[in-house]
Amino acid sequence: MSLLQTPSLPASRFPEQPLSHLDALWIQVAGTLCNLACTHCFVTSGPSNARHPMMSRDEIRQRIREALPLGLKEIYFTGGEPFLHPEMVEILEDSMPQAPCTVLTNGTLFTARRLERLRALSEGSRHSLEIRVSLDGYRAEDHDAFRGPGMFTRAIQGLIQCEAYELLPIVTVTQNTDEDPVAFRERYIAMLRDAGIQRPRLKVLPMFRLGREVARSGPYRPVESLAGVSAAEIEGVRLQCGTCRAVTAKGVYVCPLLVEESGGRMGDRFDQALGPFTLRHGACYTCYVTGMTCANS
Amino acid sequence: MIRLAAFGGVYSNHLALRAVLDDIPRRGADLTWCLGDLGGFGPHPDRSAETLRECGIPMLRGNYDDSIGNDRADCGCGYTDPRDNHFAQISYDYTAARTSPDHKAWMRDLPTHRRLELDGRRLLLCHGSPRRMNEFLWDSVCPDAFLEWLCRSFMVDVILCTHTGLHWHRPLPSGRHVVNAGAIGRPANDGRPAAWYVALELDQDVRVEFRAVPYDHDQLAREMEAEELPPEFVETVRTGWWTTCLENMPAKERRAGRF
């Protein structure tokens, strides 16, 4: 068997992660529709990808209504690009009274009107509104290699606009080099300060070899797997699938990373998705070894 | 009626601790609890430990006490920002080196939470949250749905916590309450160099009063300078604005501060 072939192992070889509590609800509000087609996108979003359609405002209201009695702590809006949704601000107006909200965006679609409304929402709510803008390099050429020419400049402009409205954006960066993690963060912070961001906030994520990234760096190898890892070894690790679920227009999924992966879908309704999840995906291995969470903290 | 005073996050601010301990009897309390995190940030960590132990005030083990007591490598706050980590480590190494073995042994054995039943109400005292010692319960990221779930899951009517350093109170639709006592060792990031604690009165109702206690913060700042603690910490004590450990703070709370 080649190293790149995935062996078909029985599910019992993999540990399970129970859902301890629904802290985070991920809502793929824009489906897989995006104004960009990044070469590392783990859900292969793009301008013509409607495999997961946009969610309607009513559908989102309903999902939040279902999640609140479970003790929901926070809501994340993702895509695709959430600000492609024509009612994104209205959806936030519906959601912010219920729970703190975070929007994950590529930062290229801000307008003064939209930012004014976001600021008013943030100011008027008891709950925090977080705007997370993605960057994939502290140099334009690195970021643009993933996202397209000119996108670094637009994302930086988006960040500057956000800060001008005191939205204090979180910059979400992928660590796609072997650079020392501390030096990596320091470089980003220095770049952001130089660009005029006075209060830079940073969230670092590892790369996941899912979606389009598979074509760039190859799939997970068989050794990059949690096969044979015991339940006891998993117990002390805070895997995000222990505290989150994701919804798209097509159902309820274990986490925002696996909405395009076979086996990631857990059901149509939350009550079908509250059971344990078998950690048989390569992405589960990345979460385990890096200790990462897609959540803000 | 039963009156309960609670404070947390002493952070070696022995002068604020004395001032709060003087204020509590003036306000009146039938019982007093410290919710943990005795060390870090300020000077001469043993002074706060001595004061608290002499008074016989019961205390919970916070993440800082857990780390110091067990000689762990860091404070367990979970920062990832290099600047926050840099300052947190200076503070931690300073505190660990100046906390006596006797105080460390005492911290190690402190309880992580305590259940009380007062006037028919079930209270849970904890450091971060009932489920995790180092969970940050910030006001703006704790919706009612989540807090109700916490109270239901732990079968309590009132949760008292600290850890974030910012005080808040949430009366819930069910009649339950969640109270974050804030911290006495650092100001509330509001430009006032005061120490905050909470006084609860429990009968048919639960009344919550946060008290801002002035103390000789200039004296503390001078002691910190003499101990060569970072000027950024001293600035916080003098101005009332946080300059470090901002990473985990949500946008809403962060916007209310200066940095």
C-alpha cells in the first residue's frame, strides 16, 4: 500500500469525542459562496461554488432558537464569505441579542455604511461582536499567492477601516511555514502596527489538508491519524468537537472544518448531532497535535 | 438576611488587600471568601499570603495558586500573545521565587470550589467557572442561555467567580444570579486606581453591591519600582488602565479600556 493511500480501518480503531456542551454554534451563513477562491480553502469555497447554499434569515433564526436551550455560549458566522449574504447585518441584528457573535471574513467587502451599522450593533448590544479578518502572510506576495493579486492590500485596508470604527478586529492567520511560533507572532504584530493597526489582535491557526489545500500540499498520510489512540489520551485534550457543532443549509455537522468531508454530517437536527464523534479524519489529527480551536479562545 | 463578601485576584497587592479587609466590616459581612489568585503582578507575594492566612479568611485555589503551589512552569492563564506571555512570565517567575515553601504547600491544598447554602439559596463559589478553573467568564461573552445552563448543570442558584479581573452581575430570567467579583489586585481598566470586591445580601432577594475601595496605590507603585517589576505594571496601578494581558479580552471590554 502506498503511503498516500488511506487504509480503511474499522471505526472501533479510532477514539470518540463526546459533546460535553454546545459552547459554539458555527453557522455557514454564506454556504460555500465566496468572492475569492483561495488555494488553501478547506471547504473549497469560490464565486461559483453553491454546494452548500446560502442560509436564509429564517433558517438561521430557527437554528439559534434550537441551540439556545442547550446552553449556547457563542455564535460564529462563516462561509464562504459572510458579507456576500445580502442580509448579513440583519442576521446579526437578529442574533446579537441572543449571544455574542463573531464573523469570519476575508476583509475585502467592507463599506462605510456596513461598518457604521456593525459599530452601532456592537455598541448597542450587551454581547460582544468580533470581526475576524483572515491573513495568510505578513508580506503581500505570500498572502496574495493564496488569495489572489491585490488581496493583501484590500485585507489590510479592511482592518484599518474596522479599527477606525473601533471594532478591534482579530486577525486570523494560518501558520503555513516552519517558523518559530513566537517569532511568527511577533512578525505579524510588528507588520500590523506598521500598517497602522494600533491594537492588533491575533489568532493563529494551523493549515488543514482539506478541500483545495489537498491539491497544494497533498492529503493526510495514514500515519497522520488518531487510529489506536485511546479514549483516555483524548480525555485531557480540549478538542473543539467536544464543544461545538456547525450548521449549513444542508444539515448539522460536527465542526466547521468537516462540512465537506464524508462523515462530517451528523444529521438534519441538533438532537441527531449531540452524540459522540469518531475521530477518524486527518483534520482530527491536526486538532489533536496542535491543540487548536477555530473559536476565538 | 445573610451578608457575604467575596473578592478575588489579589495579585500580590497587599495594600489593596488590607484596604478591602478594613472595608468589609464597615459594610458588614457574616462571612467572607477569597476566590483565588493570590500572587502575580504585584510585589512581595508573601505579604498577601500572610495577611490572608492571619485573618483566617477561607480561600479557593485559583489557577495562579495552583501553578505556584505545584511549582508549574507558568501561571496557566493560557496566553499565546508573545507580549502577554513575556509579561506574564516575568510576573510568574518573580512570584514563584518569592513565595515561601509553607505558603506554596498551603496553596496546593486549597479547594477549587465551595458550595454554600445560605438562607435557602444554593451558592457555588469558584475561580474561573464551575466547569474550569481558568475559564474566562467575561460579561459580554456570557449570554443568559449559557449562564442558565451553568446554574442548572451545577444545581445552584448563585454562582460567584473571578479570574477575568472585571466585575459584573447578571440576574437571570429564572431568578438565578451569576456574579463575577472582579479583582482587588488590579484596577477595573476604567481609569480609577481602586480595588473592587462584591458584597451580597441574601434573603428573598439577592442584592449585589460592587465596592470600589481606594488604597495607597502610589505606595504600591513605588514598591513595584523598587522591586524592578515592569514599568507597564506600574503604569496600570497608577492610572487604572490595563497595559498587559489583554489578549483574551473580548472586543467590547477591550474597547472600554485605553490599550
